[in-house]
Amino acid sequence: MSNSKIWLSSPHMGGNELKFINEAFETNWVAPLGPNVTGFEKDLESYLNKNVFVGALSSGTAALHLGLILLDIKAGDEVICQSMTFSASANPIVYQGATPIFVDSERDTWNICPNALEDAIKDRISKGKKPKAIIAVHLYGMPYKVDEIRIIANKYEIPILEDSAEALGSSYKGQKCGTFGDISILSFNGNKIITTSGGGAIVTNTIELKNKAIFLATQARDDAPHYQHSEIGYNYRMSNICAGIGRGQMQILDNHVSKRRKMHDFYVSIFNDNEAIEVFSEKSDAYFSNHWLSAITINPNKNNNKTREDLRLLLNNENIESRPLWKPMHLQPVFKDAPYYGGTISEELFNDGLCLPSGSNLTDEDCGRIKKSLLKF
């Protein structure tokens, strides 16, 4: 195959990452903790522009796990989770021995449906098991219905664990995603809008919660001259090297958001007159998506019976990566016995949806190849 691979979302360095990494090597700060970790946390706190406290961790999954621990989730508890998401949103529930309760999406944002959420809460309470937390996700960078979900959470006094792994740089009514939860998390995995190669962060509303998270993330070592542990801890802290990458990446975050949004507009222009294909977009000015991944849905009934799988295979044949939307958690074999509330919206989105190349480092030549293949379809 002569054409080089066009990836869905590849890492994109800005240039200053090496400066922070070299400083770490020159000062021998190569182990966990160090000036880059502290600096990266401060950079994130400043960017989120709200009175929050950030702890840099080894992954977004680690942040979700610690978030559940901080919310006192224990074995036998129930936690509501958006069904249409990556498995990392749900797996930490099981780490704690709790039971995930999955909830369907709504079509505007593809995120957790307020109506199905309240139905789930009422039904679990009627069964004597009031859920202890709600995990709400900003899917592909699109903010969930923040106001509606918060009203329901407050009504039933259930805290929100905000999964903003895909939404750094997104906002709702001018407020940054990652600041809406009682506890929130971020991810810096290799395919995210900025990366630390692997990494994540927990975002809290108090310094006490942040300090507790960091304590647990560093093996829960008690304040003693020897190694003493009164609680179970975890090796979840970010390294100073990875944080150095993050510091460089923060300098170009807004530029990456702009370029991802430009890719979204590129797809809108291609499909603007096509009734069979809809580009996933904000429904009102209240929503500002980083468009981490640009996604479409294809209606085969309006498209000569051609499906998203037909398009995926065509793109693959052109050495262009694309990917179906997240398969809902309630349809995953590992969660087949978990309770589920809602209809078939998330399932329909999975069946008809496809993520298209969205990287901030795609070239004009890449876009030309992508457009040619889409027009062929």
C-alpha cells in the first residue's frame, strides 16, 4: 500500500516538551514527583479557570478509581454510569466491588439521558438500593446536559463523578469541562487532545480532597520516618518526565482545540447537502466541543443501504483509520448481567456511527485523501 497511514488521532508535539524533559534529566528528577508534576498541576488549574485543585496521576482510569474511593464507594454499592462510553468509565466501579447501573444516551449530546437517569434512580430506590454516585461522560468532547443532570443529582443527593477524559478544552455556558462534577477527571492518553504519553488527573473542589487523592496515589504512606500504612494505597502518581511532556503540551492546547474544530468543520462542509449522513455537532451555543473526535451517523435507508461498516472498510482500504462509536457498556459481554435503563438510542448510535480522522496534525494532503475517499463513498 503506497499511501502512508492516516491515523484517527495521533500524538502531536509542539516543540517545547523536550525543554521540560531535558530539565528533568539535568536535575535528575526522573522519578515520580518533581517540579514538572507541580507545574503541570498548576497549569491545569489555571486553564480550568475555576477554584479547583488538580492532582496529576498515571491515567484517567486511576483518577476515576480514586474518585470513587473519595466518594466512599464500597463493595455492594451501586453506581450509575453512562452506557455509551469507553470501558474505563465503568471498570473502576467493579474495582471497588460495586455494581454498575447503566443508563442510555439522548440524541442531542449522545450523553447520559436525564429522563432515563431519573427513572433509574427512582427504580433503584424502590428496590432499596439508592445509587451512591453518577458517572457522567462528555463523549468525544461534547458536554453532557450539565444543568439537567445536576438538578437530578441534587434532587436525590447523589454526587457526580465527571468523566472529562475526552473533553479538555470543551465548555458549557462558558465554564470549562472538568469543573462540573463533585469530583472530575481528565485523561492525557496518547490519542487525547494533549498527551503525556500516558496519564490523567483528578480535579477536586477542596485541597483536602486533592491531598487525600495524592496520599492514596502514593501507596497511602503514613507520616512516619519508616514505611507505615494504615490504608490500602496505589501506585497512581504521574512521573516527572511525563509531566514535562504535559507542560509543553499545555502551551499548545488551545491551538489543538482550534485545529480539531477545524476538522469538524471540514466534515460538515463535505456532508452539508447529504441527508443520509449527519456530523455530530453542538445543538446550541451553550455547548462548545473540542471535537476531540469528529463523528458521523449514517442512515442506510437514505444511502442506498450503505452502512458505516461499508465506509469503514472503504477507508481502511485507502489506509485511513476510522472507528465505530463506543459499543455501549450494557451490550458488552463483561457487563451482560448489569442493570440497564433507557431505550435503544446508544445501541442505534453504535450501529450507525463512525469516528473519522480528527488529529490536530493532519496535513492538507491528508485531508485531500480523506475527502476523495468520502466522496467516493
